[in-house]
Amino acid sequence: MGYEGEWEEFVERLVRDLAPALRRRLYMAQLERLRGLGPPSDKLVYLYLVVAEPQPFVGVWRGLGIGVKTVDRALRRLREGGYVVQDGAYLYWVKGIG
């Protein structure tokens, strides 16, 4: 029993120490991706999905309050660029950074 407690403590300490570094690395990767995007509408849709994924098309459109055609074009460009994916349930997700 003592060994399991030590192991749990070790894992908790490891996660506590690594979480800030991983969060910063993910933030910097997202920021770098954002800099590479074109029109402001693409950046807005991308950021919205980073914060509120997964979302259906209507969720993005209503959540941002911008035009349907603007959202459609932005999502199309983001999908073509490999930044966003759409699953079988028609939900949009930010593609993982790897």
C-alpha cells in the first residue's frame, strides 16, 4: 500500500510541475498557427473553435454573430489549410498540434 501512495504522489507532483510548461507550449503553438492565418475572419473562427470546440456550423455562426458566407469561407479555408477538421457528426474541431 505504501508503494502505491508514493507512486500517486510522484505522479501528482509530475503533473503539477509539467502542466504549466505544457500549457505555455500549446499556447505558443496556437499563437504561431494564428500568425500564419490569412484574413481576420479565419483568425476569429479559429480562435472561437480553440475556446469552444467542438461546434457545428450554426454554433460558430451564432456564437460569433458574423455572416453565414463569412463563416463558410473561413471554415473552408481552415479545413483546406489543415487547421480544422470536421467529424462525422458535422462538428468542427481544431486539428491537434504535433
